[in-house]
Amino acid sequence: MGRTLIAAVAAAGLLAACGSGDAPDPGTAGGEQDGGGVRIGLITKTETNPFFVTMRQVAAEYAQERGVQLTALAGEFDGDNEGQVQAMENLIAQGVDGIMITPNNSSGVLGAIEQARAQGIVVIALDTATDPEDAVDATFATDNFEAGRLQGAYVRAVLGDAEPRLIMLDGTAGGTVDTFRHDGFLEGFGLEEGDPAILGMENTQGDQNTAQTAMENLLQRNPDVNAVYTINEPAARGGYAAIEARGLTDQVTIGSIDGGCQGVQDVADGKYAATVMQFPSEMVRQGIDAIAEAAQGGEAPSGFVDTGSVVITDNPVDGIESRDTEWGLENCWG
């Protein structure tokens, strides 16, 4: 991540400090500033994941600031496509001006999105792209391929001249975020799918306990692993727990993606070598701005907008720009 992008990220005001202040109730928010009666819906994958909790809190606060009315809904669990479809239908019935959604299933919600857009509702995907990507008006998200590439390049650089022996703790099969991060990691690491250096891979649904069990099983067959890809920081924590239990922490380099406060602290504590920070606050702020502008007669949003990513590590390597965990803890989320 270049210095220019980092400076732009800071200038945009997206770097809310970890644990800062009390946030408003993320259910419904509105005000009387410049929103002009604009109504926006936010649908996250769950209400409990810290990434989405941050999204809801920041969205409520920013909606209040902008003077727009926000209704926040969510699936009951990660992967709850049916719950998100119902939430979309509820917001359509309310006649909102725009909907922001982090799809649990990149193709499963397409029918509801089509219905919304047919009624003139602007639909923006946050964090997770739909499949196809142009099913929505626009996507505001981390470039997840680039985030994966940064993780892979960093982990490979740490290995130096050692022959790589890689385990991959993936997320959920079929998710665009999962695919982009996986493929990006392999490119950054310098391997192709099916390379014998990939000792094993398992889907973890991004869950810590599932990841720990998966890693325990993979280690039984591959105790000589020296590198681990993880889809997110909960998966990294689960993987680390299994590796620590086998006494292999000095042998294995773990990378991750998220930038949550706990994840950055894990890097500071040496549990994994680096994480790639993303910015959920910026996703919702930019999404609210775009919908409000379109609802008030401005240009409708379109295409993909990269909301940034930064490598966080206390052990920088040549050729990969990064920030240390002190900076990370000042700018993390969750």
C-alpha cells in the first residue's frame, strides 16, 4: 500500500480509533441537516461479527450527521441468505431510496436486488461483491484480491529461501470475498492452484472454532507446514491455537486479513506475522453519500470503489509497504 493511498485514507476521516466513544443505536437514525428525507436501508451479514457491528454503528452515526433516515437489518447468521432476502423485501415495501447490503451469498440475493432496482431503488454492495458484480449499481469494498495478494507476498517474503509448505484456511465456498482473497494470496505467494507446495486447505466459514478444528486435522497429516493463509482474523486465531497446541509456533508464519482491534493486538503479541487492514467505516460512509446524492437528483453510483487496505506488522519486509501495530491499534475497528 503506497504512502499516497494511506494519506488519502487518513484525510478521508475513515480512521476511527479503536474503542472510541459511544456510538448511537445502530437500528434507526436520522436528522434534519442535508438529507432531505432520504431513506436508506443497511443489511449486514450478521449483527454480531465486529466488522458488521462497526458498519452498523458508523452508519447510524453518519446517517444522523447527514440527516438521512437509516434502517439497519441483518441475517441471523453468516450465510443466512433467506434472512437477507426477507430484509430486502421489507425495505422495498418501505419504499427506501437506497439499500446497502453485504451479501451472505453473492448470487442468492439477486432476485431481491433486481426487484429493488426495478422500483428505482439504488442498491450498493458493501464489502462483498455480488455475482455478477453488475447486479448492483455499485460496490464499495476492499479490493479483496489485492488484500489477499498483500498477505501472500508478505508471508512468502518472511519465508525467505525456505521451500514453502502451505496450509490454507479458507472461508465459505462460493463467496466472492473468499475467492478473491484465496486467489490473490496465491498470486502474491507465487503459487498456482494445485501446486504440491499447498499441503491442504479447508473451509472455515471464517469461524474461530471451525478453523481450529480444521487446522488440528490438517496438522495431523502435515506437521511440517511453515506457512498459513487465513481468510480472516477469527480463522487466524483458531489456526494459531492449533499450531500453539502442537508446539509449532516458531516454525509457522501466519498471515491474515481484517484489521479488527483484536487482530491487530494478535499481531502485536506475535500470534501471527501480519494482517491486512480494511476499512468498514469508509464503506458505509461512502455508500450513504452516494445514495443521498442520487436521491437528491445527483449522479447515481456505479462500478467498483476500492476503500483501501494496509499491511499491519511489526516486522516489515523489503518491497511491501506497511504500518506497525501502534498505528494499527490507533486505526482499527471493532
